[in-house]
Amino acid sequence: MNRVMLFGQRFHKDDLMLPTEEYYRRRQRSGGLGRWILFIVVVLAVVIAAIGAEVNAQELPGEVDTDAAFLETVTLDEVKAGDLLFTGAEMGRYIPAVHLASQVKIVIRGLVADVQLQQKFQNTSDNWQEAIYALPLPEQTAVARLQIQLGERLIVGKVRERKQAAKIYKAARAAGKRAALLEQQRPNLFTNKVANIAPGEVVQVNIRYIQPVTYDGGTFSLRMPTTLTPRYIPGESVPVHALGGDELNLVTQHNGWALPTNQVPDAPAITPLMQPAEELHAIGSHKMAIEVELHSGLPLAQVSSPYHKIDVEDQEGGRYDVHLREGAVSMDRDFVLRWQPHASALPRAALFSERIDATSEKAGTYLQVMLLPPDDGIRSQRLQREVVFVIDTSGSMSGNSIRQAKESLILALARLSVNDRFNVIAFNSASRALFPRPVVASAENIRRARQEIEILNAEGGTEMAPALRLALEQQLPGDINLVHQVVFITDGAVGNEQALFEVIHQHLNNTRLFTVGIGSAPNNHFMRKAAQFGRGAFVTIGDITEVRERMHALFTKLENPVATDLQLSWPEGLVADAYPKRIPDLYRGEPLQLVARVEGGNFQGEIKLRGRMADKQFVRKLALKVDESGHGGSLGSLWARSKIESLRDQQMQIGESSDTGQVLREQILQLALAHQLASPYTSFVAVEEKVVRNEKDKLARGPVTNVVPRGQVLQRQAYPSTATGVYTQLLAALGLFSFAALLSRGRKLRSNMVHQLRYLLRKVMPDVRCTQNSFEARPGGVRP
């Protein structure tokens, strides 16, 4: 054959004209200037990147405009959603300037836990420091106090409107005064800032918060988060010129690894830098000691902690003292405490109350009520179910989390009957359904699903909204007896929670949504609220050893009757403002828990809970009484926190910027100020009037890293840069310069490379000038 094939067309090989040496010489001369321009641009880019790496250690002298200084070194227009603000670093090279140690004292009485959290920030550098720390707290917590402690001196914080508090803190920081600022970023994530920590100094910040105790399936429990899973930030980055005052302040005043996006404008505040526990332990940082004083009021059969080793001492009067066996432990996983009464002492109802003096702004009588619907002997015919299982396979699920999720899903499939239908959806950056629609739970379909689950890996982003929509739209109209359920297995590591709640509201219809929280530090706020809006329930799994136990608890709720049509009535003449406003359906073993502020009447009579379970009516009664001893204002704080959450839910459904949304904002603000609570619109600020730092002493911003949760793989975008990153990058720039200069002068090397390339080309397509079969020798002497 005397022809070759190029891109599907046939040509005679003699028609192909190869470049001549003159062509290469002209090409070299014409391209030299362009290559040098490109080379200069690359060198400048590397140098600028090296300067930008120092943003996380920027100095704040006196009244320097840090906002402008930041924007000079970072161009947000050039950064895409999810890109890095801080470059990665070699493991073990990052030494944080501020070390952290925490001590927790928890006092539990009835259904309320009063928590005293002490955090010590130690400046180990030679510079004055501002510490910035992302503080995870329980999702239903009411933060009621902030103090700065310096030896025996206490500086007490006050709740102010959020913008006002930020201005007070910024002015105190610039003036050289010690100050602290506690801001709520999410219901379960706060930012704690401490300014003007002297070299070698230790500043202690005391935080008091109140949280409710959980009761489910005969067991009381309390969860305290100590770290968080890095959250995925969806959306497109927001250009600098589009940033308003608040968004611009987020970029410049926080040290998060993510930049604002159109879906998560506060991304810098909820994406703290993370560091492996081993690196922090090597410098003696991020250890926590926990002590619990448990007043159960009931004889207990068991007190346990699934993730920590504890010692329990039985004291007089039904009190139990609990402390960690190992003393201070790593802050790399949530602390969970569970206690179970003896079977004969299991509560069916409980009432706690307190009365606050009329001289206080939060004066009133507050109640906390627990009523457990009956379940003994109540059974109903098992209805056919259509269950869609959704499993998160994003990068944050790497390590133990994906193993726990897969094991949970396999157990769930094993509980299906032949009368059920099911489907499996896996998602990360994209969503994929195993079947187009739910299929019969036959042995063959279950086997196929198990095979697909076994090969799942954790990688990619956490695009949860498409997966939610796909799962909720799987169900087709059918038998009225068919129960539609979605089981969502994830760590909840997302920053756009509110957008996901809107998806649930829009697409839920008659489906029930159940969530399974996976990992050592799941986003419990998302888990609880998603299940609440989805009229389902949620469980958390923190270790592979408790998968079977926790999934069994979920199956009990999925497969047993629900208490519906619940109504609560109060004694005549008594006015109660109770939360939740709308009593949700309750699953087996779940009690009704509410907090209320009551007025009028003589506080006598009974509270009655009516409802239906398995087509049978039931009534639960509880005698009303008021305990004059009180609970130190804890019930009042819990009531205010619950009301704020209810108002916030209404606001998010109608739009925060609407007229009604602004009215709700004012109600939330006034309620938080009256009860002195941190909220979306209020913050705690504490300032010491004494000036401790001179204007000539520069102030460095030191991000306090969070610990990577146990069993999870480090997300590289969240790892801080090294202290010597600028010099490393400058050396890299010098190396590139030297390499480019060598190439520009190495003509002989380049010439050899060109000759080798021409030789290879001629082996495939010989030069027409050297061939004996020129086109003049062809018949007719003309080109075809």
C-alpha cells in the first residue's frame, strides 16, 4: 500500500509536505519573545503565590485595615468553589502559634445538662496573637455566659447585637485590649476569638451553656462534640466586587480554607483548618478533660460511654460521678454518655419546673415535660414498605465512615421482606441510582445491591441536594397501604443545610425521611432537623462495633406503629407558650419532650396527652406542680432557645429578607437579648478595659486548628500551610528560573531533540524531497 490514513481521509504519501529546517529556524525566532513573556509571567505568579501563603500569619499592627491588606494578596475571582485558600504542607511541619487545652464540668439534673467549658489558649510564639477557633457545640444548646479569666480576674461578657459586638471587639483588638468574641455560625458551630494574647501568656475563656438530655428507647443520653468533619462547600465563588459588608468581613476576619460561594456566603467561618491528632499531641495541644455530676433521681442499671473509657462512682442520694479514666484525651471524637434506669424504674412521664423572680427580664414560670406514649401490647399488621436507601460516598466519608455506612446499608437490606420494594442511591459529586425505580426485594435484587455496595469507595464532593431530590421523587402513586420511606446515610458534612431543608419541604409529600449520622463527629444539626422536617427519626453511628445496635434501634422505628394525631391540653385558666408548637408524630420508644412558659391559673390540675397508635386512642396524664427551688435559670434558657429555633424555622420558610422575615428577626433579637443568649443575630463580647499591647507591637492572627476526627482521612484542602511556606515557594520560583534559563541557552540540546523528532516522523512519512517516486514520475506528470 502506498497510502496512509489521517483522520479518516485517504492521501497519497507523496502529497504530504514535511517541515523544512528553514521552517524550524523561523519558528524558533518568531516564538522566542513569546516564550520569555510566558516565563516571566510564571515566575511572577509563583512569587505572588508565595506572598499569598503568608495570609494566614498576617500581622495586624494597630489600626491597619486588614480587609484591604487581605484583598491585595488574594484574588477571589480566580478561585473556584471548593478551591484552596491555604496551600497544603508536608505532614509534621506546621507548628500552630496558639495551643489549646479544654476542661469540661457537666452537671445533669433530670432532663437538663448545665455545662461549664473552660478553654485555655496558650501563646507559644514571640509575637502577640489573636486566636481564632471554630467551636463545635450541641445543636440545641443555649449559650448563656462568656468570661475571660486572667489569674483571679474575670472579665464578664455581655450579649450585644451581632454587628455591634463585632465592632466592639475589633476596636478593643486594635486598641491593644484583651477581648473575646463568641459568634454563632450554625446552631451547632460557633467561632471563638481571643485578641491580644501576650507572648508566653495563657488566657482562659469560660463558656456556660445549657442543653437538653435525650431519652429514647429506655435510655438517657448526652452528646458533646469536640471537633467536626470538614464541610463541603457547593456553589460558585463570589467575586470580590459582589461581596457586601458582612461577606467581606467573613473573608478577612476568619481563617477558613473555603471562600464565599453563592450557596454558602459564610463559608470562611465554617471551614476551620484541620490537623491530625498526632501532630497536635506532639506539642501538647488539643486535650480535653471531662467530669460529669449525674443526678438521675432514679436507680440506674448502667452508665456507659461508647467512645471513651470512663470510671463511675456511685454517691449518696442517686448521684453518680463520672470522669475519663485516662484523664485528658484527644479532642478527635464526640463524647457520649448514656445511662439506663432499671426496668422497673423506667419513666412514663416527668415534669421539671422553675420560677424566675419578677425583677428579671426573663421572669416567669418555666416547665419541661416528658410524656411517653404507650407501646406495651400495641401491635399492628406490618404494612408493605417502599424504602429508598441513600448512601454518601463523598471524600469526607473516607476511612472508617464509609465502612460503617456500607455495613449499615447491608444490614438494612437484610431486614426487607419479599413484600417490600427498595432502591439504592449512591452520591458524591453526582448521584447514581441502582435501579430506575424501586424494585421488589427479591433474593436476586438484594444480591445485586449487595455486590454494588461492596465496591463503593469514598471520593469526590458532597452534592447532597440532587440525591435528596432523586430519592424523594422515586416513589410513584400506588397502594394507599404502601409506606414510603427514605433512609439517608451520611456524615452531614455540608455547609448549605438550609438549602437542603428547602428541598425536603418541596419534595417530601407523603414520604418519611430517616437519617443515619456516620462518623466520629457528624453534623448532628443537619441530621436532627432533616429528620424533623421529614417526619422521621435519626440515629448516629460513631464506631463500627455499634452498627448493629444502632441500626436495630432505627429498624424498630421503621417497622412499628407511629403515635399520631397528638394533642396536648393544659389545665383550665393556664396559658402556656410551649415548644415545639406542632407536636410531631412519635415512633416507638420516643417520648414527647417540650418546654413551656406558663402564666395564670393556680398551677394545679393535669397535663393530658391524647393521640392514636395502631388505630387505638390513648391518653397520658401528668400532675402539674411547680418546684420553687428552681434550676438556676436553665429551663428559662432552654425555653428561649427552643422559641428562637421555632421562629428561625418560620423565617427560613418565608425568606429572611421578606417583611415578615424581618419582623421575625426583631423577635429573635429581642428574645436573645432578654435572655442573654447567643443567636444568629446576637453575640457575646468581653473586653478588658486595660491596654496590654503597645501600638508598636504587631498583632499576628493565629488560627487554632481543629482535630481531624478519629477514623477519618485528612481532607488536604483543610490542612494549614507551614510556617516557612513563603521561603519554600520562593526557592521553587528560583528553581524554575534556573531551569528556564538552562533551556533558553541549551541550543545544542534543543537541536538534538528536534533532529530526533524529525527522524521519527520520517520513519512513518518519508520526506518527499528524498523519495525516488516524485509526483513528476507519475503517469501524466500532474497531481491527481
